[in-house]
Amino acid sequence: MKIGRVLDEQYKVEILARFTSDSAGNLCTSDLSLVLYGTRRICQNIVTEKDKANEVKRSVMADMRRLASLFLQFR
């Protein structure tokens, strides 16, 4: 469980804090389903691609932003 806590803190600092404060970025950081989606994706991808951490981070952020934009369009 200690690895999960460290990963959660890294996720908050490296992913959630980096979103811009526009409507999609705010939704990415506040909506529980998007936060959980990002957490799951980052956990899966970091384990499989340890040497590509920056690419994984960018990919997860892009996916979360895309989902947030879709949520906003359907509102």
C-alpha cells in the first residue's frame, strides 16, 4: 500500500496540478470519475513503461482533457 500512497502524491503533483484553469482543466481536477480514470491509467502505464514516464504523463493528461471536453459538450 505504501507504493499506492507515493503514487497518489506524485499523481497529484505531476498530473492534477499541471492542468490549466479553464473549464476542461477544472473538470479534470474536480470530477471524481476523471480523477479515478487518470489514476488508473497512470498506474497501469507506469508499471508497463517505466522508462517513458514523461510520455505516459502527457498521454494520461491528454486523455483526461479529451474526456472532460466530451463531458462539457454533452452537458
